[in-house]
Amino acid sequence: MIVAVASGKGGTGKTTVAASLATIWDGPVLGVDLDVEEPNLNLFLHPVIAGSEMAHMTVPMVEEAKCTYCGACSELCQFKAVSVFNQVILIFPEMCHGCGGCMAICPEKAISPGQRELGEISWGRAGDVGFLSGRLRIGEAMSPPLMRRVKARLDQMLAVTGGDAIIDAPPGVSCPAVNAVMDSDVILLVTEPTPFGVYDFKLAWEAFTPLGKPMGAVINRAGLGNDAIYRFCREKGLPILAEIPYDRAIAEAYSRGRVIAALSPGLEATFVTLRDEIRDLAKPSRSREAAHA
Amino acid sequence: MREIIIISGKGGTGKTSLTGAFAHLAADKIICDLDVDAPDLHLLLQPAKERQEEFYSGHEAVIIGEKCDGCGLCASLCQFGAIKENGAGFVVDPVRCEGCKVCVAFCPTAAIRFPERHCGQWYVSSTRFGPLVHAQLFPGAENSGRLVMVLKQQARELAKARGADLVLCDGAPGIGCPVISSLSGANLAVAVTEPTPSGRHDLERVAALCRHFQTALAVIINKYDLNGDETARIEVFCHDENYPVLARLPHDPLVTKAMVQGLVVTELPESDFSRELGQAWSRIEALAGLGR
């Protein structure tokens, strides 16, 4: 089972929930950081890194001696990564999405695969918890290509070790967030009961509902703000799987890099219950019942 | 004209709450919400929309079932795994489609349409603090970087037309395409951070991004009293890298209290928080060369 921990609004506690769940999970589990722009899971799991590699994507390289400047490549490219005018061809590798269209369409076979560095993928272990993370190169604009490579490695690792994975997703509801959750089995939406938290939670619910995956809510800093989030969840039939109280002691523990499930028996019990609720939500029978409800 | 962008790296450090307060404190300005993905500034400013425009960006592939002969060439060419055979024929998954047109160009029976993708809306509104240029990307849509550029262009034109000497922008979290787009042409970036391992780490990454694009950066430490050691580490980092620290703001439920009422924190009775924030704004004006 792959559990994606997502939000909408940033700073609501995705990493806190992902790290806590990973540490109390029963059975083999991998903590996966797909917030490649700002990966933070390592700051709480403190993994021993066993290996890393640079990730690249294929971008066009032109052999100008073969080019006849016919313009087929630039006409096809939707991302302005290839430009042909008069007797000049220019490649803008940072604009390339890696579709391979220019290489496939060039009648002279003048375009060959080159590379753009996306960032680094690293992996290791934190005690019983496996660890995998992507880290976007500074200046790289697109995170989905690196996320796809991290997910490919996740599939390989799960094929070897078996078990479950908990994905720490990036904030927001656009392409990076959707990419992080679209291959999961369950989506956990973490929010706080403030007006910003609720507004972005609704956006996230709208963005992820078409994926047709079981979803549940975790309310962090419960007691802050107002009750709008509870009304929204009730209206949409979205189960609230856990509540973490608004407590300055929790915020301080987080500021020291602590995993909050380890703070008190009460908080540990909250996450153990959350784990069981997630397993229950992932059962196919449950989603069938929901569909009939 | 000056352009100031509030960013953070890490989400939830207080960007939007502070941008709202600065919008209250700043004189002639155009306000601009560049977090087009999950915009929240309008919740504080309650804008009255005066103009609404549709945002189209790129295209998406759609297979016409009757024309498709099921050869599967499109699925084998697609680098994004967006085309699958679902039993009844080949279909494009709009969530995975990047709009690259490769399938359209190579389909032997011309069975793939390529309509424009409607990605969101943008607005020009009036608020109690002045004009607001903002947008809403449809949930799950892409190309927020391009929408950021559209908003900035609108805000600049509006500033010119109204003789405003400042465009004040609320940015997105992270260091990817919307943030990179929002830095272009900015005179000053203000990073809001918090004294936590994530806050400090993400500040370091967003600072590296500003260096990469040669944008001047200043820092505000929010919730500074949560962890004195982390606050000290952030201050050492800023000192070593020559980033001015504009303010240390206390961890105060006042910010949420204001938000729940649809107000910015400087509209509540005066507090340590609002005094410190007022000083921060004066420093920002000086750094950005405003009012000269």
C-alpha cells in the first residue's frame, strides 16, 4: 500500500504526519520525500544515507552539420525548447519537457539525446524505516520529471523489500502535488482549521477527487481557528481520521526536529489509530460500500 | 516602479498574513497574489472583482474513438504514460498528458484532437487596501509559471496607469516554476522563515535560488520565540550571507485571530507583533528604495 500525505496549504503538518506514521508503522515501510523542492523528511527521520545518484532527463542535442533547418522540430515543440529561423537552430534545454518529439520527427536524424540535470535521489534507512528522497537542483523549474524518477526507484525498492510506503507530498494542488499522489492507494489530506487551511483543503479535495482514490482528513492544530473544516468534511462525507491538538509544546518539539508520535503515549495512540484507519480505508470493500452509499 | 515579492521556501511560515499587513501599511501600490495554485490573500482582503479573464495554457490530446484504428503507436511514443488501452480502445489520461503533441503528430489516422487547455481564471479587483491582481488555477491544472507571468504583467501595467510606485506580491512556497517566475523583475525578495529545522533548511534553498537569479533578499523570522537556538542559527546564516534580518516576530495566535475575522494583524489593536511588523515595513521600504 502507498499512502500519500498531501495538503493544499503548506506548513499544515504533512511532514510531521508522514514521519510519525513511518515510525509507528507495523511491518516494513518506506518514508518517501516527494516534496523535491523543499525536502524535509530527512530532518525528522535522520536516516543513514546508503546511496545517492544524480537524476537526469533526456533533452535534445543537435548535430548542426546534419540539420537542414526544415523547422519540423520547432513546429512540433509545444514548450519553445527548439527554435529554428533562417539558417540557425537553437536549443533551450531548460524549457524541454522530455517528450522526445523533436528527435522522432527530425527527417535528418540530426537531433540526439542529451541530458539535463534534475537533482539528486538518495536512499537509506532510519532504524526500521526505509528512506527515499528527491532533491531538486537549484534553478530547475520542473519538479515532476524528478518526482517520476524517484517514483520509479520506489517501485524497484518495494519490489525487493515488499511492504508499504508513506509519501510526503509537496504543498499546493497543481501539477507537482497531483504527480505526488496519483500513484498512491490512499490520500491523506492534512490541514489546520483556519480560513487559509480550509480554503486550500477544499482546493485539494477538488483536485484529488477525480483520481478516484480513498481519501481521509487529518486535522492538525485542532482548537485553533473555527469549525468550517468539520462542516466541509461532514458535507462531503470525508472521514476525519485523526486530530492533533493545537499545543505550543508540539510546535516546540517540532522545532527541535522531534517526531511528535514519540512525544507522549496519547500522541502515539493517535497515530496508531490513524494507521489502522488508513488500512481500513484502503480495503477495497470499504471503497465499494462508499460508492454505493 | 518597485516590485517586492514575499516568499518562504517552506509553506505555512506566514507569507500571506504578512503580505496582507504590508498591503495595509504600504502607500500607493498594486497588490498581487502570485500563489496562483493555493491563493489565500483574498481571504484577508475580500476583493470585489472588477475584471475577470479566462486563462488558457497549452493543449491536451483527446482521442476520437471512431477514427482510432487501435494501432497503439501513440501509447508507445508517449513519454508520460498518459495513453492507455482501457478495453474499449485507447484513451488519454488528462492528468498525465503534458500536451506535447507527439501523439497528434504521429497518429496515422489523424484520430487525436488537440484542444486548448482551460487552466484557470484571473481577476483585477478592488480592496480596502487598493487594487488586487489575483487568479485561481483550476485544481489539478498546470503551468502556474505562465499564469504568474500574466499576473505580474497586469500588475505592472496597472501600476503604471495609476501612478503607483510599488507592486507588492505574495509568492508561492517552494523553489520551482511559479517561484522562479515570480522572482523575474523583482527588486527585493523577502523570505519569511521560522526557527525550525524545515524553516531554516528551506530558507537556505530559497536563498540559493535568489542568488542564482541575482535577486536581493531580506529575511523575517516569524515565531522566533519557538526555539531560540534555531533563531540564532538563522541569524548566523543571514549574517554570514549578508541578508538583512528585518524582524523577529513572536509566535502569537493574534495572526489566526485576525484571519478568522477577515482582517490583517495591523488592523487589530496595537501589539508587540504589529509594532515589530511596522518597523519591518519601514526597513523594506528603505531597502527597496521606495519613497525616494
